Amino acid sequence: MFNKKRVIKVGNETIELEPKPGLFSFGRSRNQQRRAPAGTAAEQQQVSNMQSEQPSIQPVPKPVSRAGPGKPSRIRLYIEGVGAKHKGLELALRERGIKGTVYDFIKRMLIASAMLGVILAFTAFLLFGKLHLPVAYNAIFSVLLGVVIFRIAFINFLNFPARKSVSDSKGVERDILFAARDMIISLRSGMPLFNAIVLISTGYGAASKEFAKIVELVQLGMPLEDAIDNVVEGTKSQSFRRIMLQASVSIRAGADVVSALQSVIDQVSQERIIELRRYGQRLNAIAMFYMLFGVILPSMGIAVVTILTTFIALFTVTTTLLMFVLVGLLFLQIIFLMLIRSSRPVFSM
């Protein structure tokens, strides 16, 4: 029944029909497909040509660096370590307008300090040679002096931008109240805030320089409140920061700028009065110690020692001893003067 050909006669013609697929014809057909040839030789040649025409994907070779990886030099590691210790150096350089990176600045200061140490060490070697000292001691003293000078100069050079910023902030603190009061008077007379800032951008020393920065940014197209915030971020003066931040906040909130600035100025003035009273109390203590150790003790001490040496022969008061005492008194006077100067307020009322 299955897999048998059927023959049908139509007229004079005989037509053979294909048999129906039986249950076992599926496997047989698969075996026939497996055993079937791949195709003619021409078809195989065409397939091989198509495979040969396909581009072969080759792995991209990694670029070989001519210079080896290498390790950073010790000088570079030392400079990077110094830069990591001085975290505020980048901000100080930006405030002072010094171009270049922190690494370049430290490198320049290192070279300058080394040259200064070498020059002073060589000069000391020549001077010690005039004293007819042995060459070995002369060389040791000169090298030690050069190392000390190098270290001191390097530290001072690195701290110079920060100290300069602090000195500039002291100049701003000295004149900021006078400039702010002038600005208040201009605002009360009906002048706009920007025109008032332009008016005080000259005539008030270091404070006027800060206001001139605001004027320059506004003339370049920056909004007034953004210019104030930009200048405030780079200043070290706390009084300038408080006054101008209050002005910026008042502009953004649409509040009365005059009353807000006047309240801040009154607060700053009251704080400075309190600071002056504290300075008076410190000055009384410093004056007492100065009179004790700088005037009474040296004069009375020398007189008592001179009298005692006439009765007890412990030591002899000579001119050399008196010269050493005079030099010590001189250094003591300088220390007291520096102490008084450092404790003195830098602002004006």
C-alpha cells in the first residue's frame, strides 16, 4: 500500500504517480540526503572561490613602545611628595596669578634653592680658608652650611605664595570698612550697586583691588552676583567675604541691599572693637614681661654680679663678657618687638 507506484491510464497515455511516504521513508530519505553528492565540480569550484574572496580577519597587533616603561626618578618622586604635603599650594599659586603646575613651581624653587646653597657654601669655603682652618673642617662646615641654607630657602620659597596671600588679606582687612561705608553712602544717595563698586575700586589700597576684580568681570559680561561670588572664592579676607556675600545673597533674593550691608558692617565693627580690647589686655602682659626681663633683670643683674665678684672670686667681669650680655639683650629686645608686632591687629576702625 505504501511505497508503491500507481499507474493511471488517461487515453492512450500511461501516467505513473509517486508513492505516498510511508513510516520508514523518513529515515530512508535522510540517508539518501546524507549520501547525496555535494554537487557538481563547477558548483564546488564556485563555493571555494567565494570562500577565498571573503576577507580574512587578522588580529590587530598591539603597538610596541620603543621606550621602556621605566620608573620615575627620585627627584620626581621627591617633588611629588613635597607637593602632596603642601595641599594649599595650588590655590595660593592661582590666587597670586602664577602660571604653571605645582610640579613646575616646586621644581623651579628646588633649583633656585640648590643654586643658592651651592653659592653660599662656596663663599663660606673661601672665607673659612682665610682663617687658616684645616681643609677637611673647612669643607665639612661649608657643606653643612650649604645644606642648611638650601633647606631654609626651599621652605621659604614654597611658603612665599601663601604668605603673600595672607599679607594681601591683611591689607584688605585694613581698608575694607572704609570702602564699605563709602559704598553704603553711595547706595543711599540712589546710585546703583555696580556704580558704587566702581566708585570704591580706587582709593582704598588692597581693598580697592578686590573691588576692581568685580568690575572687570562684570565688564567682560558676567552678571554682578556671579562676579561677586567668583572674587569672594579667591580672597582670604573674612570681612570682605562676609560683606560681599551678603550683597550677592540680597541681589539674588531681591531684598534691600543697603540694610543687609549695614547690618554686616555693624557686626564687623563690633567684632573689631572686641578684638582691640583683647589686644589691650595682651599688651599689658607683654609690657610687664618686657619690663621684667628686658629692663630690670639685665640692669640689676649686671650690678649685683659686679658687686659680688669684688667679694667672691667666682669669675671676673671682663669686656668680652659684657659684650656677650649686650648681644643677648639685643636679641631679647628684638624678640619682644616681634611679639608685640605679631599680636597687633592689622585692621583700622
